[in-house]
Amino acid sequence: MIADAPLGRLRAPSETPCVAAEGCSYLRALSTIEHIAGFEHTARNYAAAASRCREQGCWAARQTEQQASATEASSPIQFKAHYRPPPRIASLGQDAITLPFDRSNLLDVISDAQGNHIERRSLKFSTLPARGGDPLGSLYHYWSDLRAANACRFSSIDTVQLARAGVIGKLHIVDVSSGDPQDFRFDLFGYNLPIGRYFESPRAHPVGIWADGLMRDYNTVRLTAAPRLHRIRCRLGDTSHHYTRLILPFLDKGGRVTRLLVAIREEAGNGVKLETRN
């Protein structure tokens, strides 16, 4: 019986039949979150419902359909730019020095010899709307409420709030209880993202610069206990990615960051395969 599971407060499942070998990915993700939070009874209820997804319709398929339509409807992000011609300089003295323009605080760019390329831009949280159905905005403001109530522990998470935010499937949970970033591991990896899961650890990703960047950003949030928001555009292998990423810290009873919630909002063009020349 799953009468006491909070499924009734979630969106109804899709008529699309479930094809996942282990049952509904959506409900299994909720089960994992409840298990990590320490609510074993609810976790078992979600797991039981996931095993019956083939007969009752697929919850994951419905969410995928909704997220796909939202991504397709989104318009490209526009940037305003104004060109101002430089002042005319008659001449530069022999002792004049050209000063480099450093954009490192705005945009980090890194590449490797294999053609992988990563652009990472830090964003202000004021760019996240509090209303209007934006998944990252909804999640960030929910997390802010938990922090304001001194309840920023993983056990305080309400999976119904995560479901309403629309982040299930595009959500990672990272165990950062170890002080060594090499030992960080994924407790949950988003199943509805165009990037494969590589073993259990961020360091195991085959693209070295990508793995290093993940460990660096996760460790920064662990050390500072402060959330981070990035817009990322990158090429990994033969795939182009473009998305916004929110990293939220959660504390243990001793006030130490032990887990991160990492949510992804896909932008237009995310996961596009690129043609490669032999």
C-alpha cells in the first residue's frame, strides 16, 4: 500500500508506458532523496510505486514532456552590446605600456588539446525570478527559506517542493562529506540530462578539464557554505552543452557542509551533437 505516500500531491502520470528496466526514473529519484534524508518509509513507498509504473503510466515521461515543451518554448538569451570607438591617440611614447584586459572575474574559459572547451560565467542570484515557474528560481527561494529558518539540513527537504519546482530528473545530489574533492561522489545523478553518468565520482569523467572544474566548484561551495550560480557553455567530445547550474549547500548537525544539491536548467542548444571531421 502507498496510501500515505505524497503521490497525490504530485502531477498525474503520463499515459506513456514506462520502459525503464528498474521502474520509473522519476519515482526512483524521489525514493533516493527520501532515503538520503532519512525517511525510509516514504522512500519504500516511492520505490514500490516505481515498480508499478508500467501498469499505471510513467511519471518520468510526463515530466520529460513538460520540460521538453518548456525548453522548446524558451527564446534565445539576448545580450545588449554597445560599441564605442576608442579615442584617437596621436602617438604613444616609448615608455608606454599596454595593459591587458582581464575578464577572469566575469568569464572563465579553458580548453584542452582534444578540442574540449568550457566557458563558465558566474551569475547573480537576483537574475533568478521568484515567480513564474522557473525551476532554479523556485528551488533557490525554497532553499533560502530553509536557511532563514535555520533548517538548512538535507533532512529538512520536502520532495514535494522539489517536484513542484520541476527539478527532478535534472538534479544531482553530491556527497562532499570528505575533505578531499577526489572522494566526492554522486548519491543521485539527473536521469533526464544529455550527459552520461561516469561511475560514482565527479573525478571519473573522461574529460579531465571538466572533472577538475566540477571538483573545484563543488569544493568551493563546501568550503564557503555559500550557493553558486553559473551559466555554462561547453563542448565535451562531440556534444555541445549550454545550461545554467545552481549549487546549494546543505549542512550536518555540526554545521559542516556534507551534501550539495545541483540543479540544471537547460538552455536552447543543450546536448546538440556536433559534426566531427576525421
